[in-house]
Amino acid sequence: MKASLVGVMEVNFTNNNGETIRGTNIFVAFKEENVEGLRTEKFFLKDGISLPKDAKLNDTIELNFNHKGKIEIIYKV
């Protein structure tokens, strides 16, 4: 899926089960059928999955998902 990167937020907290959650929330905008304008969405990148080093806000990125709908790979377009 091609999308425009519009926000990045680092995440590092301990949940109610005492597990440390580390990763990155990314906020993207993309075209979608039946949406006038652009649809926006937040995705969580678990520790180990990262944005390309040269990606910056407003860049177009390609998101690839696994069969469970989790992001596996991100490319800068």
C-alpha cells in the first residue's frame, strides 16, 4: 500500500501485564475508494521493524503486510 508519512511517534511503556512495549507509531494518509480526500490511519511498528533511514515526513512510503495484517516491510518510494 502506498501512503504519505504524516507523523511518527516513538513508543516505550509497560503494559498492565508488566511487559515492556517498544516500537513506533506511524501516521499515514492514503487514497481509498469511497473516501473523498484521503483516509488516515495509525500503524504500530514493533521493535525490529523500522522506517527507512532516509524517510522523512511527507515522503511516500510503501507498506507491506503479512497475512495477519501486521506491517512486515516498509520502503521509501
